[in-house]
Amino acid sequence: MSKINFHLLIWLKQHRKFIGAILLAMAITACNNSAKSQLPSIVSQTSDTSNSNSASVSPVQNVADNKSLEQQAVQVIHDYYDAIARQDYKQAYLAWDGDGAASKQSYEEFQQGFANTASVAEEVGKPGSIEGAAGSLYIEIPVTVTAVTTNGTPQRFHGSYVLRRVNNVPGSTQKQRQWHIYSAKISPEK
């Protein structure tokens, strides 16, 4: 080993704590700067109307955005039952995520499920909080459904729907950023 490398090795061993502290400080500074530069884009992805160039979003704006998103989700439920009442089963089927696939039925099975339905109306309860996961937003909406069969028998159902939409991320389409029915837990009233 050369004399210079030997002296450098000894110097590094003697000052390793100092060098480690400098490297740690550099890493923390880099992480903080990275987190600060990513924060505006993360905040804008959860807001339907925020500007991606905005450095921050006020809590008041987030509340207003969430209220608007909540109202849009509730409207999907109203539109869904309105389509069923009009016997526009194709529109109702397409309200489900994946162009109807989330209903876990083919379109024909879905349509057949309403063959004995003469009328239907829904009452929407207070929606749950909007939750985010894996690039999507979810909201649970409770409902009470009143239906009348073709032979005049009244029926009532209770339960909830979970709706999903993609966050406002680059590359997402307008259709993906609309609420769709993701799942349902609806049971007959006893």
C-alpha cells in the first residue's frame, strides 16, 4: 500500500464520526428538499380543481373540493336509479366500474335482474368520508331503496355503495376521474 493511501486511511478512521455526520446531514437535507418539492403535486392529485403549479392548497379549498366530490358521487347513485326507473339498463350498467364489470354480472344478467321491477326509488343517506388509496379515491354512500314488482309487491332494501374514481394524476382520462360504483352491500329489509 502506498504511503499516501496509508495516511488517508488513518485520517478517515480518525475522522469517521465527523464524516458520517456530514453525510447524514446531506442525506437529511436532500430528503427534506425532495419531500418539499413533491408535496404540491401530492396535494394537487387529491383535489379536483387545484392547480398543479400551486405551491399549497388551503384547508378551506380542500373542504370545498371534498364537498363537490361528495355531491358528484351522490349524483351517480341518483342517476343510477333514475336509469333503472326508465329501464335504461345499459346506462345503469355502465355506472359500475370497468364498464359494468364491477357488478360481477354480464349486461344480460344485470338487465334480467330488473325484469320484475315496475318502479324503483332511492333515498341516499349521509356519505362517508372520502378516502384515498393506490391513486384512487373512495366514498361509501348509504342507501334505502324502495321498489315495486310487476305484480304490485312493494320491496325495501338497505345498504351502501362504495364508489371509486382515479385521482387527478397525469395520464388519467376524464372517464377515470369520474365516480363509478365499485361495490355494493344491499340487503332486503326484514
